[in-house]
Amino acid sequence: MPAKSPAPPLPRSGQPRAWWRVPASRSALAWHAARAARAHGAPLLLVARDTHAAHQLEADLHTLLGRDADLPVVLFPDWETLPWDRFSPHPDIVSQRLATLLRLPSLERPAVVIVPVQTLLQRLPPLRYAVGGAFDMKVGQTLDLDAEKRRLEGAGYRNVPQVYDPGDFAVRGGLLDVYPMGAAGPFRIELFDQEIESIRAFDPETQRSLDRVEAIRMLPGREVPTDAEALGDVLDVLRERFDIDTRRSALAQDLRAGIAPAGIEYYLPLFFDDTATLFDYLPDGALPLVDEGALEAADAFWKQAGERHE
């Protein structure tokens, strides 16, 4: 991207918004968004009209910038499910969302953050859960496998025979295989007694160990807590807020059994006393850039969500 190309107009002091006239193409919008982010000197929140437009803008920005590290491009993806669907988003999507939420508060230099408008409308877990719930596992650290298994299950990780997807973990003898949310791949933690002796990345297809690392960052396994206490509290709130027969509700029966039912993500506001929006995760000074057609798409999504709620 030429360094001397002019930046598009930005809102001046006291001006609520600035209008752009750019060619009606994703590439042109991506070009102008990158220039605006550099001129603004802080993250720019690019609100796309839908998921397809968001992914296209991300691809165009990477092409134009050559994956320039001086201007990070961060996509906060949609769940890609309809409101109150009875199945959960794919673990890869949840993994990317949690990794992005962890990254956003420290993103204080110019960057382009892309989000579909319907995703921007949805409530998010508070920072104390998504960011404050992260922890590290390090070589030399003491680790009780039984206690760690309970902690991972309470954080929403799935105990499986073999690890393949983000959010999976498996215990085999003195080995803990885990695929941390937000990570590029799984890791094998080898214990000597109760001390972490080594941590290695491994290939989930061949199970072959790869490079050693000194530490890994563990994020929550879901966007809502799934320990028994949290699920019990949600069942109580469900009874208070909705006129339902819990004996005939599959959702209530799963919660009573301590199981996180598929699609539980759409009940996120029941898990927390207060929730957040994406703006709460962005640093001060972030500037929204609204794609053409995004406001109309927001109205359509809000209407659809209301109809599906009824």
C-alpha cells in the first residue's frame, strides 16, 4: 500500500460522523479502511453487513497489506447459527472468538477489527470471565491431574478419548493432551509425579509430538461457564423469568442433570449479572466504520431474532 496515498475523511471534533464516497467494491472499502486506521492512530472497528462480507474484507485486507504486522487485521466471527438454534457453534469459531476477546483490550495501536453487524448486536460475557478466566500451564508447575480434569470440565472443555478440536482434552496415564481454545493446535503435557516435565505441540492426526514449548495459555472452553454451580443457577433464573413446565423442557432437564445443552450460548444473559458488548473489549478511541447496508441488515436481524424468540 503506497505510504503517501491520501487518507479518507475522519470525523472532526464535535462531528458525529463522516461520510465516504468510495467505489462499491469490497477491495476499495478494505483499502480505505486500512488508510483510515493508520490516520486515526487507534483501532478501527469495521462493521460488515453480513458474515460473507466480513470474511471478504478480511481476505482483501490481507492481500492489500501482505499480512503487514504493523497493521493487525482481526476478525471477530459470527456464531453462524440462527437465534435460539438447538445446536452450538463449531468449536473452531468459539476458539477464534475467545482468542479475539482476549486480544482486543491490549490492541492500542492502529488495527482493523472486523465484525458482522449481527454479531455486534449480541451480548458477550463480561471481561472478568473471558479475559480474567485465562490461565497458564508452565514447565515445572505442579499439576494434580484429577483436580485439573475437574477444572477443565468446569471451564467447558470436553473429556474425549482422542483430542481433535479446540476445547478437547484427554488423560492417559501421566499424559494430559489438551487443545486450548485460541491455540493453533493441541499440546501434550507430560508429568513426572505431579510436576509438568515437558509440554509439546503434537499432530492430532498422526499423534506425533512436535516442538517443545515452555508454557501454554488456557482460555475458557465456552463463552459461558458450565460447572455444576453455574448450570444450577441458570436453571433457577430460567424458572423465574419464563413460564415453562421444567418437567417437559429439554433445556431444563439438561441443566438439572448438570449438562450444558446444545445451543446454550443463546442463553448467555442468564449466566451473568451483567453482560458486555464488543465495545467494552475495545480500547478507548476505537473508531467504528459502518459498511453500506449494515444498518438495514441490523434491523432485519433484530426482527428475525424477535420472531424466533416468540
